[in-house]
Amino acid sequence: MEAMMRCTKCQFDNPSGMNFCVECGTKLTCLCPRCGAESQPSYKFCGQCGASLQAGAPMNIEPPVEANDVSGHQSISVRSYTPPHLAEKILTSRSAIEGERKQVTVLFVDVSGFTALSEKLDPEEIHQLMEHAFERMLNEVHHYEGTINQFLGDGIMALFGAPIAHEDHPVRAVRAALDIQRTLAVYHQQLHAERNIDFRVRMGLNTGPVVVGKIGDNLRMDYTSVGDTTNLASRLQALAEPGQIWVGETTAKAVELYFHLQPLGDIAVKGKVESVRPYRVEGSRGVHGRLEAVMEHGLTPLVGRERELALLKDRFAEAQASRGQVIFVQGEAGVGKSRLLLEFRRHAEASEVRWLTGRCVSYGRHIAYLPMLDVVRELTGIEEADDVATLLTKIETRVRQIGSHLSWTVPFIRTLLSLDPGDDEVATMVPIQQRGRIAEVLSVLLTAISQAQPVVLFIEDLHWIDSHSEEIIHLLLENIAAAPVLVLLTHRPGYEPPWVPFF
């Protein structure tokens, strides 16, 4: 497989051999996985410590500090393995959180049966095996903007909510745990097939307060746990069976709308007088946005929004008459946007509209096409558990149903979903050309669907949108003037949609 160079600014994966990002023009550098020193893309070894920079080479991760009692004071150094864009966020925000009491979610990951595994393999094999496992864990934790606090020999401890503050840190932490579970399951299959090694992990999460201390230029962070915030996460991890994810009651209450949780009853935990009530995470509910959360949680009466609801209904009637519409709904979190839009959705779906939802999330600004991926999955009926063969079949079947003349769009949809396009011409397109054709494909598909029934395209939380999805929406808005399509976009104050001057 060809090595890729990820741009530290826009997170685009550039082909091997590039010195500048083909997406945004930023000069490319690679960070040594051992010491964090910057190197040129063409270098094979780090000039500071001699570590290999080749694709697929072991990461050579060394624990930054010796682990202390997890319930007490910690001193953490994370600079050497923190992606540059996250390091910048930490350094920018440190003055605002130093000395503050912060609510965080702690994640512990532990390799079950590590002692027996160590006895079976020689130290070098164990070291290499764990390095590849750590690499997978780091990728998922950093994807959700968490930080790795410690390497514990046979696992990791990660923190969400500090030093990078996020209001949805419990959801991020559980999503990271599920993604770690998923990627390590693939790693387990590989090790079992090649070396008959049974590699499984168990995880524990808990949410609670910590007091953040000083954060140094090297990202060294001091913090002190308040109560049993960290200790309980560690205990839950120890109680979980291999392959399981356990969360504390506080975490469960914060994420119950987004994940399937199995209550485990009252369980005695070492070091606690009273029993705890943990939950086992069974998977995602597929709920990503606030509108779905409102639908899951139940409704409160809609009060004082009659004028706004009437406006939405009026614009929808215009769209039904093939006069395309775009509506921006702006407001701070908690003012009732989701409740208003849920009422409108009920009205629209009574008219047999095709409602498609794309969700922007706070960690998704650097994830290309994220809300559009939601739309494509809804269009094609793709589910999380589908294998590659099922994905390909669903894509081709659905496109054929929309229109046999649209078969040319299939390679681009496959590309968007990170599948082999099955077309050499599409595969060899330069990124900017490929991006333009993907935008064209989604615009064509949505307008084609609208010929059979009106379409409402709802993009939630536009203030977190990625630039690729912005381009697609821009192109779509230019092509819906005579189509029965209503584009509904929500965002918070401060975001300025780039398409407003065109309307």
C-alpha cells in the first residue's frame, strides 16, 4: 500500500513524495513517532534519535512517565506523540484551564491476559506487538481530540475534556472506545490468523471532576483527581470481560441517548463503601445530532415558535411547487432549534417527503465530507455492520433505482466511502478534480431523487462543517432553483455561511 502523508493543517492524506499539501498548499513534514522531531517527507530515519520514519514501521512509543497511583497527582508529557493540530489547541487554550476544576471523562484500555502473553513471546515480539496496538489506540483517541496521559505497559490511560475542553467529552470518549474496540478486533483477527495469538482488550470509562495544574510548552500537564474520578474508571476496566466496555453511572447518563447500554446492576468495587451501578456499552444507537436526541428522549410542548414554524411550512410549500428553497436557522445551543425542526419534520413527512440528514460534529472540521457521508448512507441504506461486498451491492442497486443513466456516479460514491472506485480513471484523478466530481455527483443524485418526491436536506450544526462539504452544499444550492428541494441549515451565531451573498 502506498504511504500517505497527512497534512497537519487540513488533515488531507497526500500521496507519497509530496513536499506540499495538494489540498491546501501547506508544507508537509512528518513527526518522528519516538521523539516528535520534525523531518522532511523524503527522510527514512529521524535525524534526532534514529527512529525509522518508513510507513508501517513500529512507532517505538516510550512511556513518558512512570505511572503513579491513578487516584492521585500525575505529571504527564504528551508532546512527542500528540498531532500538531491538537498540540496547538492545547497551547492556545492552556491559560484558560490552568488551575480550573474541569469535568472530564477518563478512559482506561488494558490488554487482557498480558502476563500469559508475555510468557509465551520473547520481549522483542511483545514490544513490537504492543507498539502496533498503541498506534491504533492513539489514532482513535486523537481522532476525538482526547489525549493519551500514560502508557501502562499493557494499555493506556486517556483523558477527554481536558486539556482540550469539549462539552460532549463523554460521547467522544465512548465513541473513541468503540472505535478502539473495532480496530483492535481487526488486529486480533490478523494476529490470530498469522501467529495464533489471542489479543483482546477491555475498557473502563468514568466521568467526574479534576483540577488542572500547569501545562508546559512540552504539553506536560499536572492534574489532580477529585474524588474517585480516575480510580473508578480503572476499577471498571479491571471488572470488564475481554472485549467489553464498561462505563460508570455518571458517564451512562450523559451518553444514554447516543449508545445502547446494558445495566449491570449493583456491583461491589474495591475501595468504595457503597456499590456502583456500571453499564456495558453494546454499540451506537446511530443518533449523532440533537434532533434525533430530542426524538429519542421525548417531547416538550412547542411554545412561542408559531411564527417560525409557519415560515418553515410556507417555504416547504414553495419547494413542493418546484421552487427550490434554502433556510438558515441560527441560534445558541438550547434555544429550541431542535424542537422547532422536529415539529416541522413531522409536518413535512406527512407529505411523503424524503428527509435526509447530515450531521456536523465538533470534532469533524478536519474530516472530509463528514455530513455528506451521513446523507450517502441514508440514500443507499448502508448500515454500520455492512461488509464491503454488501456496501458495493447497495450502492449499485440504489443508484440503479434512482436512474439507470446515473451509473457513472457509482465510482465516485465508492471513493467517497473510502472504497476502491473500480474505475482506473477515477482512481488516478488529482484530488481537486476528484473533489469537484464528487460534489457534482451528490448534487445530481439529490436533484434526481426530488423528481420522484420532494426532498428536505437537513444539515445540522453548520458551524462545525468541513470545507469539502461546504463546496458540495454551495454547488447544490446553485442547482435547486427549479427543483422540489428544501435545504435546511442550522448553526450557532458567529458562523458566516459562504453562500449567503448568492441568495
